Amino acid sequence: MSSGVAWAGTLAERGAAALLPTYARYPVELVAGSGCRLRDSHGRSYLDLVAGIAVNVLGHGHPAIVEAIRQAADGLLHVSNLYWTEPMVRLAERLTRAAGMERAFFCNSGAEAVESCLKLARKARPGRRRILCFERSFHGRTLGALSTTAQPWYQESFLPLLPGVEALPFGDFEAAARAIDEDVALVLVEPIQGEGGMRPAPPGWLRLLRERCDAVGALLAFDEVQSGVGRTGSFFAYQADGVLPDAVASAKALAGGLPMGVLLARGAAATAFQPGDHASTFGGGPFVAAVAHAVLDVILRDGFLDQVRRKGARLRAGIERLVATRPLVAEVRGRGLMLGLRLAAPRASELVDILRDGGALTCPAGADVVRFVPPLTITLEELDEALEILARALDTLAAREPPA
Ligand code: PLP
């Protein structure tokens, strides 16, 4: 039996003793949230520009989500995939329709959606040895997904990884055209790299991937775990590029803050798995599916994605003004409300700290990029407030000595 003594200390001290040290958490204890605001245990309010890393698309405490949870709590929480449940089937119908896909496999996270995709490629393209991904990609931390996360410091301690995975330069037309051959089962790519620095694929490059995959019979899958569910101003980012993949991995925002992932597929990829090939105990459960429906009801409402594009344009224009006036800001990149501010020096962590002190939560995407992925329900006034906090934070950063 543990005594009360073991629980003494600050929350951070207790957390450091009780949890595996996998995260370098910020020194903030969040206790409440409403809309785009979060409150910490000292009563301090923050503008949430990170949304649980692109998860809380409708902010905190959105009435549609709260109501869906209330109603779903009276129904079934879980029955397993031994049986049919209506919320799951209807969700598969809605998501496949929104994505231009045919069938769905539900799981609980982005990494699991990617794992499903890797297994699907093995099953749909037996005998092919190669899987292609791209430098600076991020597809998750399980061993399969990690094998395709082509950033050495994530991988180094966990070798050996999946054989046959190769990373090509992101956005390189020639390298992709050369590498995609008849031995490739799968080309896996984020249409807009998130963790890798909020980097959109250059125009025409996804189309080239599609054409090469078609020419050699390889599957093309897009990882929209971060960019999906309206974040970039279209339901999935690839829809703005006009390129249809064979499979799409999505997660994060799907159920507005509850864990849900999905792999959507079409054509031969949609029929490759047979009963027993893959599974997830919790995948597509009735409770979480009901909440995902509430998210879709809002995101797919007429005009919602238009306003995401308008808000994205406003935030981008505001950051572009800072590019013009603050030498520390090199560029803004991304799409819709998935934007990155690239600094001229690797000082993203410092800026994130200063922004937090100034009342805005953000997170880095690499050493020189600060990421803005706010709730899609953020108001224009809140965006302007964010830009004011950002301008002040940049001035503070500029006045500080860069770290040696
Ligand atoms: N794929 C992308 C593009 C992501 O951004 C992430 C998480 O940040 C993942 C996959 C992994 O998702 P999860 O953390 O839900 O496993």
C-alpha cells in the first residue's frame, strides 16, 4: 500500500516520479477550458493556438460535443467489433464520402492508422519489398510507423526498424520519379508535413507521385493525421491539390478530443484485408463514433470550411506583416489554420516560452518553426489578439541574447 507521503510535492514532481519520462512537459497545469481559452491552476488564462496539437478542432466545451457526449453516455459505450453498431457504420459512410474513399478501418490514434496502412500495403501488394517515405516525415512512434518517420533522432535508439523502408527528399520530383518502381508497395506522404516544419508539398508533386504509383502499381497513401478534418480549409488537404490517394490515415481531430483514428481506402486497397487480417478492440466504438458525428456535423456544415480559409488567410497575412517588420521572422508556411512561422534562427522553443508567458499556447515544429494550429472555431478577434501577443513576443525574443 502506498502512503500519502508518496504523493507529496508539486504536480510536476509527482508526475516526474510516477510517469515514464517520455515527455518534456511545460511547467503548466491546465485545469479548465472554454472555446479557445484554457485556464491553469493559478487562474491564468491562455489563448489556445495549439488545440492539443491539432486535436480540439471545435475548441473546448463546444456545445455540440458536450451534448453528443451527454446523449452517448446513455447509450452503449463499447461492445467490440464482434458486432455491428450503427454510429460506426454511418461514420464510415460519412467519412468515406467526404474523402472520396470507399471503406474505413477504425482505430484509436494516428500511429495505429499508419500501422494499418503499412499492413494493408503488404497485403495488397504481396512480394513487393520497398516502402517509400520522405525526409522529415512524421508518421508516429510505434515500430512500424516509426520506421517511416524519417527523422534520425526519433529512430536512432530503436534500431533495427522495418526493413525495406527508404526516405526520399520531400518535394523532390526527380528523386521520386527515379525511386518509384515495380518493387514499391507503398508511397506514404504527408501532403503538408507537420512535425517536420509545416511544409506543404510543392505544387504538382503529389500529382507526380500519383502518376508514378499508377505507372508501377504501387499504393499511394496520404497521412492526414494532422492536416485532416478541415484544418487546412478543405476536409482533407489533398482535396485542394486535386490528387486522390489509394488510402488516407486520419486521427487527431476526428472525435474533437477523444481518441479515434481511421484508415480510409478505395479500389484494390479497400478489399485487400480479410477477416482476421487486422483489428482493434476499441476501434469505432459507439461512444466515440457518436462524438465524431457531432464534429462532422459542424465541420461539414455549409460555409464552415470557407471560414477556416478566411481565418487562415487573416493569420497568414498578420504573420506576413511580421516577416516584413521583424528580421527574426523568415517566412510563414502551411495552409488554412495549419501554419508555421519560421524563424531566421533555431529559437522556436524560446519563442514558444515567451508566447506562453504572454498568454498564448503554441508549440514548435522543429528547431526554427513555431506552429499555429488553433481550434477552427477561433474568432477573428482572437486571431488579432494572437497576432498582438506574437508581435510583442518577437520583440522580447529579439531583445534577448541568442543562446550560446
Ligand atoms: N502522423 C502525423 C502526420 C502526425 O502529425 C502524428 C502526430 O503528431 C501522427 C501520425 C501520430 O499520431 P498519434 O500521436 O495519434 O499516434
